[in-house]
Amino acid sequence: MQMTLYNTFDRTLEEFETLEEQVVSMYACGPTVYNYAHIGNLRTYLFEDFLRRVLEYSGFRVKHVMNITDVGHLTGDNDEGEDKMVKSSRESGKSVWEIAGFYTDAFFRDTKKLNIIPPTVACKATDHIQDMIKLIQRLEEKGHTYTAGGNVYFSIDTFPDYGKMAGLRLEELQSGARIEVDTNKRNPKDFALWFTRSKFENQAMVWDSPWGKGYPGWHIECSAMSMKYLGEQFDIHCGGTDHINVHHTNEIAQSEAATGKPWVKYWLHGEFLIDDSGKMSKSKGEFLTLSLLEEKGYDPLDYRYFCLGAHYRSQLQFSFDALDSARNARLNLLERVSDFLMQSEDRSGLQDQDIRKYISEKGKSLLARFQEYIGRDLNMPRGLSVLWKVIKDQDLQSDEKLLLIKEMDRVFGLSLLERASEERKGLEPETDAEVEILLRERSEARSVRDYSRADEIRDILQVMGIEIKDTASGTTWRKKV
RNA sequence: GGCGCCGUACCCAAGUGGUAAGGGGGAGGUCUGCAAAACCUUUAUGCACCGGUUCGAAUCCGGUCGGCGCCUCCA
């Protein structure tokens, strides 16, 4: 399958070619675990999941590494502001380690609910302090660092290509326009590799290092861990768009300065989820979590469907109206699939990997179109439109539709067939019997034209959350979602 | 102040030179005792606005207005 991806590094669409044949090495910037993830954070992990699934769909084996930032970090490189982990710890009365563990678990619970495939390796920053120290030493040996005010800094003037990806023109940047410049820095864009001094009294997480007791700067963990698990050069590095200017720029500088070779081949960045007030933010207090959506009655997969509706490089406008429409669409999809399952006689092909044996020319051409879209920089919205084409097609048989739907759902990850057959199972057995009795009474009432009694029963069932359908072959029912 | 992105119907949203994907919602219809569901039809001569390039522009260029992001931990 042809694949092109938009590479932030040169801002162009590029043919995707891996360093090693049939294997993709991919690093995704993970969560900072001092609080719950909000749904904007989760959009980025969904984007990465789409990426991974499309790669696997096209036959690659994906080595997918994600970091867990469980080291507390200051709000800036300039040693000002409060450490988020420490703040969270102070507010909750738990230790920083407990906090990190708690929110790491919460994160993976959320991603699991969203059908996000877990990374091959999920690595915690605190387990890799020694790797970071070694990398800093390597930079030190090559003369890329200096120590000032107790902290070790990376000197960007020793790395001529600094800021190339972000397109930063250093002369024109107004450093300090919004924050105070750290006077220890020789160049305002220099960044800390290791802190030994913190203005906070009870820095809970400190480690010994050649530069004294302290903790690592924010950027170093991604360089150290990605190189440890994927090698000094690898295929894809992805994350949120906010990382381009600072985090990824600094990662490139320190990584390439250390190894002396090009580091990452393709940089992919997911755009933000936006609401009425602009970007999602945790600092505003109340923020939207997946659990909150669940409390409001949404299925996590409604949110997944919602995110599939927009391209990953476009900002996506969130509202509950928009989420409702995603939910309706997904439920309609399940309903259709459920009907196909009912009509389908022969499902032998469903187990087969190579579905081409079973599908018609028309099916093949729809599938080809689907592959073309998702291979063209992950155009999931277009992919979805092909799914709907299959669903609504007049010529294809139910069996074939199911094959195609199953195939496409490997990429969408909506569990369409599984959910559709679950939906058909209905309620618990005891309620089941009750419903059947009521339905029988209703059809008796209808047969003697006692419609007021019939409608009364329909209302009772309605209240019980049962939706009925009168069809030519009798009345069917299902639990309302 | 610098850099970047965006403005498509009631809503979400594709499309980046060849005459507007898809979903939701609305409307009409078929079916029905009535509903619901399902199915069918329909819903932007139009892509913020003004100029320009072109045989042809939502798509390219210039300008105007509006929105958003990054430059500070951030997905």
C-alpha cells in the first residue's frame, strides 16, 4: 500500500520509507502524569493510534515507544514557577510517586476504553535517569554544555542547525517577551539538561549525578529513552503540535549533537482540540475528561468516532452537539452492521486474512479507494466516507459488506462487528422474559384492535428503556442506548 | 513583536487548479391502526470579503476582516 505522510521537518508530504524493511520504529511523546488526561490530550493519542493502525494495516511491524513523564518538572527552564508534580502532591496529600502511579493507571484506562493499542514499550522517565545522565555526559564530552548557577545547560550556539524544523529565526525571536530570561543562560534559547538547584524546599524526586544531587531537564528524557529502545536513528517521532517549537526542537539539538547524525526521519504532529474558549487547558480548573463524557452517557468510542471525522492536522471544534452527532452516527453504523449480521448466512470468510478471495470487483474498488485515502497522510474522514458507501451500497451482499467493514475497522478501531453482535444480545435473561410477556400481551391487544392498551404497553417498555419495532414478520425489540 | 494555521450549508467536517466527500440535524415520502425503526428523496450555482492570474479557482497570488495555535509546563 502506498503511504505518504506529512513531515513537519520540511513541511511537505513525503513518500514513507522505513530505515529497516517492513519495520517501523516510532516514538510518541506520552503524558505527564500529574493529573487526568483531558479529551484534547486524548485526541493526540488517538491520532497516534490511527497512525499505528494504518502502518500495521499496510504490513509494517511497528515498534512503538512511549514515555511516561513522571518526573516533576518546573514550569520553565528558568527555575521559576512550581513543579506540577509537587503541586499536585501538596494539594492531594499524596506522595509524588503515588500521584504518578495513580495518573499513569488512569491514563491507560482511558486509552484502553478508546481502543487505543498500547505501545510496545511504555517507559517511565524515573526508570531511566542513568540513561539521561549518560547522554548529558556525552554532550559534555563534545563541548555542547556548560554549567551555570548549579545547572547544566545545552548551548544552542554549538549546534548550527538549531531550530531548523520549527523554522525559528533566532535573531528575530523576542525571548523573554512573556517570561523572564534565566540570567544563567548564555543564550536565552539554551535549555537545562540537569538541575541541581531548586527554589523549592522539598524536592521529592532527586538523584545523584556527576553535577550533584538533582533532577533532569524536561527534554532529555525523550532523547535518552527513544535512542535506548529504538536506536540512534529511527523512523517516526510524533506528538502534539505544541511540541514543535520548543520540546522537539531541543530534542533534535541534543540528540544530533550527541550522535553526530540525523536523528528522526519523519516528524508528525497532531493538531489541537478546540472548544469555545480556545484550546483545552487544565489550568482553567474544570476540564473535560473521558470519565466526564461517560458520566454524561457517552461511550468512549463516540469520542473516537468524533475524532475520526476530522483530519489530524486540523484543529477540531468540540461541542456536545458535535459529539452527539458522532454518537448518532456510530449508533446508526452499529444498527446497520447488526442488520447485516442478521441477514448474513455464511460468515466463513470473516476469519480469513486475505479477504480479496471473497469480494467482488466493486468491493475491491471500494477497498482500493479506502486504502488510497488512509495511505494519503491518514485521511480518516475520507476513509469513513468509503465505509458509509459500503454500508449503503445497493449491489453488495451482506456477507461481503461485513468482510469489508471488518477490514476497514482494523484501522478505525470502532469494534463494529463486536459491538453490533453485543447489541443484538439484548438484556439480561430475567428482564428478557418480562419484555416477552409484555410484547405478547401487546400483540394480543393489537389483534383485537385494542390500540390504547397496545400503546400503553409500548409506553411501559419505553420507560424500561426498550425500543420496539413492528415489522412484517412480528415485533422485535432492543435495549435503547 | 516573531512564526504558523484556519475561515466550506443549521452543526461537525473532507476536498488544495477541472466544476462542492461523508456524518449529524431538518424537510418530504414509502411502510404503519398510530408511532418508532428502516428505506427512499431532498437540504451550499456556493466555499469570509475585495481584487488579480488562468480556458477554468474553494483550491494559486495580493490585500482586507475575523478566529486559533506556538513563541512559557502544555497533546
